[in-house]
Amino acid sequence: MRQMLMRKLNSELSGELVEVNEVDKPRVTGPFDVVIKISASGVCRTDLHLISGLLPVGLPHVLGHENAGIVEETGSLVTTVSKGDSVICFPFISNGLTRTERQGLDTNAPNRITPGINAPGGYAEYLLTNERALIKVADDSDLCELATLTDAGLAAYRACKRASKILEVGDTAIVIGIGGLGHLALQILRSVSPAKIIAVDNKSEALTFAKTLGIEHTCGANELTSRYHGEAKVVLDFVGTSATSADALKCLTFGGTYFVIGAEGSVTATMLDLIENEKRIEGIYVGTYSELQEVTHLATTGELQPRVQKYALQDANQALHDLLNGKITGRAVLIP
């Protein structure tokens, strides 16, 4: 007899606690051919956007798009993973048949499914996904750490990888926002680039955190433009407010590139400034399956060490409130 699992989502829109009754183990069906028993699910600011209504979603809904766990059940055609395997989940589920997918851009697949966004996610005991979205890892892997790579680490890696093609010895790279993504970017950028790295945040504890990651140069957000005006070849903005974008553009040197990863505000620039200084503005979405493999390799070889703050699944609401109020160091994960 199947046990029933009560899943809860705190809706900031209605102020009510929404409860959803579902069976404890979903069955493989449709585009899904693997059931994962969740070991860890990352808590992301996108989840706050969903709860607040900034990103509309129907209720009831199960959050959680950063997932890792153990294969529980597979469809008959699955060959690359089997029951008991440790895996992390690429955030997009697709069939690989469209032109963009064949180019490796599952992030732009027209009919992609994203658990936690437009399908039930990992704030639960089990998750439906498909074989194509899984990366098998060693049985002794820390799945709490690796779960954070499937969105936060993946986006940070994509930004740093692009930045590394621009940065040379003697260049300066500024990282704004030393949180769930930014603390990963500091480590990744140090691994893939020879540039001088400046960690920027408006909280002193975040700058102290950056120093524990081996970053020598830190700067308070309120003194960024006075200290580094026109100096940076690259600025990676993991906050993405209108204020941080304005500061980032002021800090760029001639031919510099502003990478936008955070999504809280807007970018305003004069055409004259962009032309005279040949500045570039580039958005970073998430990343490809191959890039997830690459950033996972950095973590499993010790070059990247995600810092996680663990919460029990039943404390999901507390984790979300702590994220909203800036109380998370590194990345929060939920553990069933």
C-alpha cells in the first residue's frame, strides 16, 4: 500500500499554506523515464520569484530545480543509469530532436520541461526526470554539494568560462555578490583565469567569506566605483539590480564586458559610452549539459568547494525566509 506524502508550498500571494497530497513514488510515464529519490535540492532566489508571483506559476506547485539523488526506478529503455546510482540532474528535460538541442542548447529547447519551474520539482522525496538529463557520479560523492552545481554552479561556470576567453595576465575581474552563485564564481574564475579578482558585496561578512575562499582583494559595494572606475576588463554581476549594473558599467575599461547573471533590475547605458569605450553587455542564462559535466569535474577533483547550509525538507519555508533575509552563507539545500 502506497504511503501518502504531504507536500507544502508557502504561497506569499495568498498568505495561505497550500497542501498537496501525492503518492510517495511517481511512476515513469510520458517524457519521464527515471524516478530519483532526492538526496538534496537547492534553494534558489528563483524560488522566491515563483512564490512572489514575479514568475507566474499555477498552484499547487512543487519547487526545486537544483536536484541530486539516487536512481529509484527506470523505464525499460534506460541504459546509462540503473537503480542505486548516484546522479545529479541537469535542470532541463528535453528529447534532443530540435535544432537547438542538437547544437547542445537544451536551455533553448522549445518544449523543455524544467522540474521546479513548469513541472513538479525536488522539494519532495521523489522526482520524475529523464535519462538524458542525468549525470552519474561516484557513490561516495557529496550530493548536497553537487546539487548546487545544477543551476547556481552551472550559471557561474558558464559566466566564468566566457570571461576566461577575454581575461589575460594583468587584467582585473570584478565579481559582484558573494552569495550562492558568487562564492562559486570566485573559485571557478580563480581556476580558469589568470586575472586579478575583486570580490564585491555590501555585507562585511560576505567579504570575509570571500577571503576564506582565497580571494585577496575585496571591496564594499558603496566604494566600488571610487576604487575601480574604468579598471575592469570583466564584471560578473550576480546581484543584477539597476544600481549594480550602473556601477558595473562605470568600472569597465575600454573593450570590457559586463556579464549579467542576476535578474533584479534593468541596465541603462548611453550609446556614446558603449561606442567610445567599446563596452559589451552579455546575459548569462544557465549553461549546457557539457558545462555541467565540466563544473562537476572541478568539484569532484577539489578545485571547487560549494559551501552549503543544510535544512530538513520540512523546514523549506524557513530556508526560503532565510534566503530572502540574507541569512544564507553559500547555498542552502533541503534534505528529505
